[in-house]
Amino acid sequence: MNTLWEQFAFSASVTGPICLMLFLGVMLKRIGLINDNFIDVASKVVFQVTLPAMLFLSIVQSNHNFSASSALVAFGVIANFIFFLFTIFSTKLVFKGSKDQGVIVQGGFRANTAIIGLAYVANIYGNQGVALAAIYVASLTVLYNIQAVIALTPKGKDTGAKAIKVIVKSITKNPLIIAIFLAVVFYALSIPIPKMVADAGQYFANMTLPLALLCTGGSLDISSLKQEKLSTWFASSYKLIASPLLITLAAGYLGFEGLDLGLIFLMSAAPTAAASYVMARAMGGNSTLAANIIALTTVVSLITCTLGIFALTAMGLI
């Protein structure tokens, strides 16, 4: 019994700090200490400056053999693509003729790997885990952008060319992908980073998760969940239950364990990414539904992820 309690306490220690930061973001927004303008500007700073710096430094300063992790990355891409196809097929069966199919599909597969997922990994595995997760995040970011455009693009004559343009733009101008690509080049060529630059970059990196989680908490709008209940819960169940369960089971069956299995679970158990709202709005989708899915999955994922970590720890798999 004591062992089970210790395992549960460990699981809660992973998600607990994230829960507190999200709650702090909600409270600071409620008392007016932060507002929508702050959240908007701070979010841009995170995604364009501090998060790229964090991912870049985690790779460049790592001693991990990334070539040995090619199987992990390949599995992540293939498994998530198969789950994407499964989500499309089942959503079309349940919501026949609905104009919101694309938003529901995106809400069901697109995980917040860059913030919540990385925060989970950092809490368990530290810098070593973050360095490996950075490569995983880069590959999934490319995949998610392609899949989101496919899901949200309405059928028509000229949509194919427009979809390709959106995909290319979303990938080539993504600061995270650019930072990780440069980091891999620096790491592969053993290009030294001046200590002064590395130290300054570390200041930015240290800001990333606290600031990002505050913004995530401040942007949560639980009151909007009264609308689009069926669609919201359907997408959320796929994101928080079906995705981590199926993908982690497949990974375990194929022999992944320890850090690799833990990373696969934590990334797939992360809530729906905030980028899904931006993409849905940009492509004329139901942005209210997208916001509802983000809010619900962000809150409930703290429970489902805790239970998942507890189960995997109890079985000695991570």
C-alpha cells in the first residue's frame, strides 16, 4: 500500500506544479493583474523567442546520441498519422454532414507537445528528457501542421494549391522548427556556443515554461463550455483517452520502455494545442468549438495524465 501511495505521490508531483501554474494564471487574470494584451504579447515572446531558445540549448548542450533515437521519432510520426486517420474516419461516422468535422478532428489529435508535454517531460526526466523531446516535438509539429490543414481545408476545386501554400508557410516560418533544425546542425558539426551567448540564452530558456503556463491558465475560459457539448467531449475523449492509450499500448508492444515510453505517453497525453484555435480561425472553422476543446482538455488532462503516470509507474514501465 505504501508503495502504491508513493507511486501516486510521484505521479501527482509531475502534474501538480503545472496545475498550480495554470491556476495561478487563472487567478491573476481574474484579479486583473494580467489581461488579454499581456497574454497575447507574452505568448508571442514564448513561441518566437524563449521556447526556441530552450529547445536549441537543450539539444546543443545535450550528450544524448540522437541517431539512436530515430526509431522513437519514426514511431511517433507513424503512430500519430495512423491515429489521425482513425480520428477522421470515426468523426465522419458520428458527425455525418457536420461542418465542424475538421475542428473536431484537429482537437482529437493535435497535442500541446511544446508546452504542456515538455513541462511533463522536464518534471520527470530533466534536461536529458527535454533534449530528446525537442526532436520528437519538431517531427510532430511538422506532422500536426500538415494534418491540421488537411482536416480543416474544405473540399473544392482550388483548395489543394491553397492547402499546400498554408502547409509550407506553417512549417518554414515556424520558430520552433527553425530553432531545432539549427540546433541539430550545431550539434552534428560540434559548433561551439560562446559562454556569454549560452548564458543569455539560458535566461530566456528558464522563462519559458512558467510564462507559457501562466498564459495558458489566463486564456482558459471554462464558462464557454456550455456550448457545443457533444463535439467538445467527443474530441476531448479522443485526445485524452484514445490517443495516449492506443499509442502507448502500441509503443509498449513494440518494445519501447523507460525514457522512450514515458516520453511517448506524456506527449500523447498532453491536451489539445492552443495552435488549433489559431488554425481553425485562420481557415474559417468553428473557433469557439476549438477554444472549448482546448479549455476542457487542458483541465482534464491533469487528471488523466496523473492516472496514466501512476499506472505506468506501478507496472514498472517508466
